[in-house]
Amino acid sequence: MPQRRPLLRLWALLLIPLLALLAGATALALTYSLRVTPFRGESFDVARWHDAQRCDPQLSPADCQRQQSQCLRGPMVEDLVENHLQRARSDRTATRQFLGPPTRTGALTLADRQFDDCDFYPLGACSLFGVDESQLYICFTGDQTIDRAGPIRP
């Protein structure tokens, strides 16, 4: 019996850090899948961008809302931001002609930085549970060129 206790302690000493490492890796994978994955994976297509918010007149208001709440725009955001919205070169007028009018404009606080002049575009419910409406924000400098852009979830 006395030899079993040191062996159990050794297993406990090995198992506890291993479980902590596994829990940390799971948390990182879950965070990545919730925060990054919904906003990547498809090339930006301007026609699909506009069609995602356009409803067929034959659809009922509920079906139209259901279509607009799908995350149809979300997977195109990474390509849009990296390859189409050029920081400090794209201006607000060109951006609005390209993407259409924003659903709202206003201020945005990210981390410790305040942006006073941003346009917001709906992406759909891009969360894991399909509940919260995600948005693309595009913030502009005083000379109306793009300062920062990316997806957010309220």
C-alpha cells in the first residue's frame, strides 16, 4: 500500500497540468471559432453583398427578416477589408457607392480608442447561436478616408 500513494501523486502531478493545458487549448479554439471564423472564408462579391439585404417582394416580412438575419455577408468581410477597403486611400463617397448606404452612422469605441465618424453595415447573425446581429464598421478620418474597418458584434 505505501507504494501506491507516491504513484497516485505522480499521476495527479502529471494529470492536473495536462487537463489545464487541454482546457486552455479548448478555450482558445472556441474563441477563434466564435470571433474569427464567421468573418472569413469567402471572396468578396459586390452583387452577393447587395443581394444579402435585398428581399424579394413576394416574401413575407417575416421571411424577409429571416433572410436578412442570416450571416450571408459575414464570410466576405476579411477579403473586403484586406483587399477592397484601402486604408487612407478609399474615401467615404467611393465606399458608399461600392457598398451602398450604411444602416447607421455614429461613434465607436474600440479598446481604448474612440472613433467619432463611422458607418455601419449589417452582416447578419454571425454568432455561433445565430442570435446577435454582427456589423461591419468603417471609420473615417477628418479628410473622409478610411481609418479603420472590421467586424463587430454588439
